[in-house]
Amino acid sequence: MKTRAPAGGGPRLRALNLIGGQWQAAAAAREGDSINPANGREIGSFAAGEAADARQAIDAARSAFERGSLSRDPAQRAALLLRWADRLARRGDLAHLLTLENGKVLAQSRQEIAAAIACVRQEAGRLLQAAGAGIISASVSQPAGVVAILVPWDAPVALLVASLAPALAAGCSAVVKPARQCAQVIAAVIGELAAVEGLPQGVVNVVSETGQQVACELVASRGVDILCFTGGRETGRRMAQAAAPSAKRLLFDLAGKSCSLVFSDVDMHVMAGKLATAALIAAGQHSAAPSRILVHASCFDQAKAALKRALGQVIVGAGDDLGCAMGPLIDASALVAVGVRTERALERCGEVVLQGRRAGGELSHGYFLSPTLVVERAGADASSAEEIYGPFISIGRFEEDNEAVACANAMCMARSVSVWTGDPARAQRLVRALRNDGILINRHDWLAVNGSAGGGSIAPRGTLSDFLASPRQ
């Protein structure tokens, strides 16, 4: 493992809640700490809301939806979205703020911000195109109401925008609850939206928290019509149960494990370099990261050696050091949890090719863990089934194409698959046979898994428009 020390310093940040158009402290005046995962130091604080804050935000969103003009004026919504995108594009510090709070390397943060801006502009363009089509139909779409968006920390800006931009485009109001690890960057992104001329008060609200009261209120409230959540399967299951009495619509994007299928007719050195980069996106804490790599038996040893070399050369350090390829885990609890899951997987694997280590020296105060590479044990293997959600990669082998497809399709909640082959006919056969959210050929771009980083959707929200705008005869 190669390491570089994190830079320090910077002004203290403070993120307030946005409720009814006003930035304000939490009702109970409580605050949480924002921590730089590269060194464990506080970078600021955020308003730690509770159930009362959530109820106030829901009421503000409901009032704005029912009494405001935005839900009835598509042109106004399109203009608002375009102004928001322009303001975000002028904020040159957003990527640095994302890296400071989230830990991912600066290049990844820049990609995420660019993709988010492209998504906002795409939603505006879709509105303008629909408005100019001149189509008369017996069925029209009406905005669904108040949308609650629970934002995760792994790709916070991209996943916020993936839900909020379509919600605004549809004419809905929203209450956003960011994960505590991304309260600062979400406040900055929403701050640019709140400053847009023409945004009615209460259309967008933000309530952060350190506990679970705000999330529980949003899940259970009958004032919320749609709940958007990105996160773990078990959390999603509990949320669905809690939301059932309110009969709200649920749009969940639950985390899964991504994999890659590698055939002998590709350049192993190129493949290993690209997959090492993809597997360590956000230190492996992203469901689009290919944490399982299945290789044809004829090139298994060659691929294993190439992956070991590529992962061993990764420079681990603070995300704002442009020479680094992987930053820290998100926080201290993640470091412990990933460590426990990794140790459990090491006991069950067939071979430990490369074992991750805690960083020492100047990096010892941060949440750094170098990559681990293991060979799957033949047969049922827990390391291939369990999502480590960290810099852990397993490599297995297959003999036939249909065996590779069966392995990929059998993965519970499989997030995405990349196919590495020089045979176009094989690639087409596999694309038709695989059942996944995203299938990529000879690449595994983390944003491309969910759409296009240059302007397409950046989250698998194929039914989002149907949820946010209800057809009425």
C-alpha cells in the first residue's frame, strides 16, 4: 500500500435546516458534528433536527404544494431547474466540499457534481420538450404531492439530484433528509436552489439529524405522498413496514453487489487497471463498485496476478491529494464494520492474495484501509454473497459462458455487471442473458452504471416519473 498524508485546515462549516424558505437551527437547538474522514477532525456542525422539525417541514411542503403556483406551471419549473444548474456550475468549491466531508478522491467528486448538474438540465429539457410538443391527450399528469427524499452518503449529490430534480420537474414539493455524513454538501447544493429567483417558500425543505426521529416521521407521516430511499435492504424492509399504514408510494433503490465477467480475449493489464479503479470508488463503499470478479479458468492466474499488481499500486490518502486513487472509509463505525466483515470473509475464502491494512503514520487518525483481494473458495462462498461495502474484492473462476451468467444472475439484488471480452457476438449474447440494473461492456464506470455521466439519468429511476406524476383522465 502506498499512502499520502491528508491536508488540514479550513474554516469551520455550519449547516442549518431549511424549512418554509427559512434557514434555521433545530427546534431543540441540538447540533451534530461533521467530521473529515481523512483525519477524524471536526470540520463543522449541522442542525440536528427531531420529529418536531420534520413535522414543520412536511407542513411547509404540503402548504407550498397545495397553495403555490409551481405545481401548475411547467415553464416556471423548467426555468427554475435551469437556474439551479447554472448556479451549481458556478460553484467551483462543491467538489472540494464533497471530498472534505465524504472522503472520496477529488476526481470522483468532480464527476459526481458534473453528473448532477447534467441531470438537472436534462429534467428541465424534458419539461420544455413536453411543453412544446403540442400534444393533446385524454390523459394528463398531475404532480403526486409531497416527496420525502432520504439521501445516503456514498454519492450524496448525485442521488439527491436523481430524486429531487424529477420531483421538482413534476411539480412536487419535497422534504430532504441527508445522512449526517453529508449534511454540509447537501446544505450547499440545496442552498443554491433556495437562492434561485422564483422558488416559492416551502417547496424544498431540508432537515438533518443525528438519530432517527426525522426519518421515522417522514416514513410514517400521512402528509408525505412518496418516499424515496437509497440504502440497505434490511433498512428498506423496515421502512416499508412502517410506511404501510399511511399507504404512501415507495421508491426504493436498495444496495446490492456488483460484479464483472472477464474472458481470455482481453488485455489483462488494461482490465485490471480499470477494474481496480472501479472497485475502489468511494473506497469500495458504492453498490456500483465491482466487488466480485469472475474470470474464465483459462486466464485465471494471469488475471489474478494483474489485479494483485493493480490493487497493490493504489495510493491511499486524503481525497484532495490528486495523486491518490482511494480515500478513507466514511467514518469510524464503518472502519470497524468493514474490518469485522473482512476478517469473517478471509476465514472463508480460498486464498488471500492481498490483505488490506490500517494506515499508519500521519494517516493513522483517518479511516483508511488498503484494498483486500481474495480468491473465492470453490462452491458456496460467503465472501461472494456478503456485501463488505469497503475495499474488498473477490475473484472466482468459471468454465462456460452459461456458468458465468448463472453466477451473476444468482447474486441477490445484483446491482450491475460489466462484461470484458473482445468478442462482440459473445457480448451481445450475455447482454440478453443477464438480469441486472446496468450492463457495461469492457468498462465499469460508476456513474455510467446508473446512466450517463454526460447527461443521462444518474440513478436507476426508470419508474420515477410514474411515481411523481399520477395520470388522470
